[in-house]
Amino acid sequence: MQNVKSEWCTLKNIVDHDSTEAWFFNVPLYQRLYVWGDEQISTLLNDIANACERQDAQFFLGGILVVETTTEEEHRVKRRTFDLIDGQQRFTTLFLLSQSPGWRKELSTFGRVERNGGFTSRLNFSVRPDVNRYFKAMLQAPQNALATVPDTQCMQNARQVMTGFREKRALDEAGIGKISRYIYENVRFVRTEVPRRMDLNKLFEVINARGVQLQHHEILKARLLHAIPAEERQRYAALWDACADMKGFVDQTLRQGRDKLSGSAVATLYTQQKLACAPSVRDLLARQEALQETDESLSGYCTLAQIADADHEKTMQKEQIEGDDHWADSIIGFPLFLLHVLRIWLYENSRKDLDRILDRDLTKIFEEFFFSSETPQEQDAKGFVDLVWTIRVLWDATIIKWTEAEIRSESRPDRIHMLCKTSVSGERTTRNLTRSINYQENAELSLLQSMLYHTQENTTQYWMTPYLYYVYKNQNSPSDYYLKYLRHLDNFLLGEETDEPLVKRTRSFMEHPWRTGQLTNFADYLRGKHGVHFRHYWFYKLDFVLWHSAQISDTQEEWKNFRFTAKNSVEHISPQQPQPTDYNIVSSDNRDDFGNLVLLSGGINSEYSNRPFNEKKIKFENIKQHGRIESLKMDLIYQNLQWNDEVMERHRESMIKYLEDYYREDI
């Protein structure tokens, strides 16, 4: 491609042009609207924050593709305009971040350009007036800009996540300022500019022509299998490949692979409590090999190119399986899963623990902590693959998955977290493993794991390592046994008064699973006036404790089907700016009290906005009648007929007592 120009670019580089010819960006009509969700935004912010804490010189965000569309009139007023051809989701995310409360101090100049005594948005969407009006409102009063049309709902939710990120990581003004400056100066991307007359249809063909690309875990697979004798590689490769597909269940994936194990054979291993035993599964695979009339070369697993081709072929075969819609999906990806297994392997082999969990550095971390030489030892390679299989089988049995909700409607989430039940169906020669969901069985263990998932960084989930290790050391125990341990782990891992990093604290729970420590004085903390800066963990924890208490006392029947969803916005029951007609209010000094606050999803929060107490109460009760309760704390609040300082303080003290009683329970 002639006249294609590429250069490194930062937000600061873009802003620096404002003194000469300011750069503006436009999203063409043929581009889709902004669609990034909570997890994508949280992952990006966590990755950037971690890079900032490590003092990395730069953070590479990828690239954007632009074509200049500047008119003569724009040149005359010292303005250049570029259409965003590719990378607009990332670019829009940075733009929204620059105009979100807490981030604007350091980043606002990227999102807006000062012209003629006012501000103009640096980003616009072609023929999307609602989006551009939202941007204009955001520049004028970012805290009051609300999504009023579907086109801007994802943007509103994104800004809620961005605002809530500060509380989730417990960042003060200095901390958020440091990360903001890092984003402004150190987050780099490649800006590629193509000629205006280039055939964009051909350009998109080039952009979308994706070949089979090796992932980091496939590189690890090649190195591990290289250390295993050729006559055994296929069996170890089969275990690895089955584990690498985190959708569905690992035994189903193994049956669909090249070895095609029978359902009856797998079910037999399960009934003998040997499914998690990797040697037993490999023996079964060896017997299967002996029955197969094939001359496939085992050496094909030695090269990366052949692994990629084989994996691509396997993926194509799986897509043709009828009814394979993956109704139960993993809550994390395979690279992150591997890092948790690696930590267990390191502890079992008396090796130094990881400094951090960071799945994007998967190969780098394995290079430092696993590969002691260029080629791993045979026993290390075999032992690690076996451990990956064992933990993956235990994972499917004891870790929540994303599953379809029992009842789906506009007022309910489409997917929820649940543990899946395994059973054996069929006669002796036609037995098979089946999975199902019982919404009441293991509900407390599911809910507790869901609470931890939503309150911890989705790129680390440190709690998983000690929990999985405990399950590994206590296999085939009743689920109540795991629930008791996870309650203990949650209380003392996340409730302890300490500044020690989570990676070190979780290692200590592997060494001493039932260790205790000095709990934080949460009662004093919750009596503070922290407003939107309250740690989101305590809202989630309280809802779990309320649910737990209701099950013990057999009250609040409508709470039984309560499930956690992603929440990132702190809502004031008595609004910060109450309407003159609202007489159910608390004093201005108490509006940031924990008793006056609940945690909601961004979309739900915007629906309540500054409405009076009685209107919010009616809206909440209408949603509740459709079977959805966003917050149990909120449900208790709206069981009050009025709302004032006295009622609010009584509610807050009641919530603290629930927590105190929970911590005093004999687990």
C-alpha cells in the first residue's frame, strides 16, 4: 500500500497538535456504535493500572486506522479531521475515560478542544445526533450526562465502570492521578493513516483476513510436549487440548477430540472417582489408541505450525457438532487458569511463588518461574500437564460457570453464576455424564463465589488459587466442606487488617488453609461518610450476608433466587440534590452515609437518578414484582414507609449487626 503512514502515538501527542492544527476524529456511519461491556473496560483499566504500578515504560494498546477527511474550510480554521476506520472501540473508550469523574483532571484535554471560549468534542459520530448531544452534555457537566436513548446506553455504562474503578481498587486522588498521567503519556498505539482515495472495501478485506494465529498457551504446549517422549505425546496433548477449551466441560471436549473416547468409558471413570486422575485418563487414551487404525505421526506435535493447523482443524470440527451451544461457560480464560495451576505446581514443588498474576505475560511468567532451562525436564512437563487436567476436572465440579437464567425477561439477567451438577445417565453400556442446574442446590456456594468474582479484579481473581488448592487436597469431599472453607477464606483473606499484597496472602493460605488474622474494623469504616468512595466489596458482602441470614431463619422467601450481577454505581437513596417536593430526605451531612447508599448497575442507577424516595420505592417494587431484586439492602430500605436521618441510621446499624453476627458464626 503506497502512501500509508504509521507512527507511534500517545494521547499527549494528539493534544500537542492543538496549538497548531487541532486533530478531531469522526466515527463513520458504517461503523457500529460503542459496544464495550463492563468486563472489557475493567480488564483494560486493570492492565493499565498494573503496568503503571510496575513502572513499565509504556503500555501498548494496539492500533487505530484513520483516513484524513479535512476540508479546505477546516484547514482555514486550523483543524484536521480523521475518520476512524479501525480501532474505534478502544479510541472511544479512552475518550469516555477522559470525560469521566475522577479521570478528567489529567485527561480532559484529550476529550475536548478549547475553541472560541468554549469546548468542542474531539470525537463525533457521523449521522448520530443523539450520541453527539450526549458528548456535548458530557463536556459541560459530566456528572449529570445521562443516557436517554439506546445509542448511548453502553457509553453511560462504560463511564459508570470507569468511575467505579477508583473505589474497586481503593485509589485516592494521588493514585487515580498517577494512573491518569500514565495513560496520557505512556499508553501508546500505532496510528496508521491511509490515503483518502484508497478502496476501503479492499482495505477491510485485509483487516479482516485473519489466519490461524498461535496463542501463548499453544507455545507453552509445544515446549512442554517437546520434553515428553514421542510415544506418549499424543495422550498428553489430548489432555492439554481438552483443558484449553474453557467452554463447556472438559470431559465433553475430550470425547469430541481426535481420540473420541466413549461416554460410557468416561462415566465409568467418574463413578470410580478417577476422572480427575490424569494417569487413569491417559491409560484409557492408550487403550483407545491401540484400537484406532491410523498411522498419524506423533511428531506433529513438535512444531508450532503443525499445532496451529491441528487446533484449527479441531475447532472447525467442533463447530459442526449439533446442539453444541455451550450453555455453561467458564468465568475465566485458559491463560488465567494456567497461572492459578502454575502457582499450585510451584507450591507443591517447593518453588518460589509468582510475583503477580498477569495473563497477558503468560509466556514471560512461565519462562521465569517454570522453565529452568531452555527445555523443561520430562518429569516436570508430565507433572504439570497432569496437574492441569486434575485441576480442570475439579474446576468444572466446584467453580461457578456462566449459565442461562431459569427465567429470562427484560427485568432479569440473561446469564447468572451457578455451580453445575454432574450425574450419570443411561444403562451400564450406554452410560453418559450429564450436567444440570438446580437453582437451590449449592446456591450458597454459588452465590459466595459470584460475590468474590464480581468484587475482585477479573484479570487476577487471586482467591481462586487457595480455594482450588484446598479442593485439590480434599477431593471428593461434600460441597458443604468447600463452602465452609470459602467462607473462612473470604473473611480472613479480604477482611484482614493488612497491607500485604494479595499474591502473598493467598500463598499463606495454601501453607495454612485455616489461618486467621486481625479483622479490619469494618463497623467504624461503615459508619464513615465515604459516599461513592465506599469499597464496593462491602455492598456485595452485605447482600451475601443478608441472603445467608435469611436462609438460616427461613425468612424473605422472595430472596431465594437472588443472584449477583455486575454493579459499579453507588446510588444515594436520598439524592444529593433532592427535589423540592421530596420530604423523605436525610440531612446533607448524612447523604454520604453507608445507610443512605446502595450499589447498582449503571443502567439501573440512571433510571432512579434524583427521583423522590416514594417514586424510587414504587419503581423498585414494580421491578421486584417481575422477579428481580437488584440489591437486598435496597429491598430492606424500601420496606420503610418513610426515609429520614433516624430511619437511615437505624438501617445502617442493622446492616452492621448483620455483618458482626456473620463474622461471629462458628464456621
